[in-house]
Amino acid sequence: MRRALVVANWKMHGDRRFITSFASQYGDAPVGVDVVICPPLAYLAQCVAAFRGRRIRFGVQNVATVPSGALTGEHAAEMARDLGAEYAIIGHSERRSLFGESDAIVAQKFQAAKRAGLNPILCVGETLQQRRSGRAHATVHAQLAAVLDNAPAPALEHATIAYEPVWAIGTGATATPAVAQDMHAAIRERLGRAGVAARTRLLYGGSIKADGAAALFAAADIDGGLVGGASLDATAFAAICCAAACAPCAATTNDTTGTQ
Ligand code: PGA
């Protein structure tokens, strides 16, 4: 039913030489896995050219809420699409905490990505303080509700949800498969009310490494990963993609790669 998906979030890293070298070291997406690379926008066109002929797809890490306008420094979802992107990471915790993106703005960006024909990858996740105070589920549900309550069911087609506990991002502290699965199951249940639970891919993100990836991907509701730091190493990223190929969800799916 659901095909495995592994997404590289390069954040604000890399340059032209890095991309040439990464493309020569990384082979191709393993059979049964959709692989998406989200480079800095400035290098999107170079990435598309560097991987031409392979099954790799591309995404951006952010989009503006509107298609054009006097918004110095912003880039529209339509522009990303024009450059070859098919996916857009929406509401990453760094966007929320460092750039002041509220749930309402995240919801607008989700719609902006859909409008442009990009597949949104909506990030949700709680802080350590929220988890310690027993509010992890409530936090994630509120983040989901902000988008899902305003999105008609068709808007959720081709969308992906990434559960990224903030305390695990870039810290080396990966959530255990049990902790991640617990939240993924809750997210899937929430999607059930929107009628898209079975088809929506749910990714785990937060310090995924090659050696722990297989255990995470084996969990029933984890369909792949959103990978930050480890995606900058072609060998480590290839190993993570291979781990997704071996996970049960990858065994039985039709190809959902591409835009709607
Ligand atoms: P990390 O980043 O793998 O470096 O923790 C994940 C992310 O921020 O998407």
C-alpha cells in the first residue's frame, strides 16, 4: 500500500563541489524506495542536472505563502516547481522556532505547496519540555489540526507527514522505535478521521543514522525517514535508503513518486 520514502534535508549546507562529489558517490534510489533530496534552493537546478537519468526526486525546504509579490528574499512554491522540485518540506521545527512560523503560517504554506503542484511534507513534533510535561501528543495533534482542519480531504492526497521530535533534531538523540511508533500510530489515527490514513506516508526524523535506521523503518507506521545530518554523507545516506528498501512497507506498493 505505501511505498517507502527517504528524504534528505540538506538544510543550509553544501556548495557546487559538494553536489558534484555527492552525485558521483551516491548511486540511485534502491528499488521500492522513493528518494527525495532537498538541497538549498540556490543549488536545486544543479542537483536536478547532476542526478539526471536517476530515480532521485527533488524538493525544497520552505516556500512562501503566495505565488509572487514584493517579498524580498522569499521563494514561491511555483518557482521551486519551475526549477524541478516535486516536494516541499513545510513547517520544519527550525522554520517554526527560528523564523517565527506559526501553525497558521504553516497551514498557508501547506496550501501554497499544494496550489503549485508540490507534494507537501508537513513536519510536526514536540520539544523536550513538552514531552517531559506530558504534552507531546497534544502538541502534535494541535500542529496537525492547524493544517488538517482547514484542508479539504483532496488536499491531503500526496501529502506526507514527518514526525520530528525537536529534542532529536541534530542532537544525536534518536527516538526509540517504540517512542516513534507510538506517535506515528496516533498521527495515523488522526488521519483516519480525514479519510487518508492508509495511503499517507509517515516519516520519522531526528538524528537518523545508518545503524539505527532499519529498526525505525521496521515499525508498523513508519514509512521512511526525513534525514538531516546523515544525508550529507553519500555513503551513510545510501545505507539509510537501503534500510528503507528492506522495511516491510516497501514490499508491496505501486509507484507513488511524482506530483499529482
Ligand atoms: P537530523 O535532522 O537528522 O540532523 O537530526 C533532521 C531534520 O531536521 O529534518
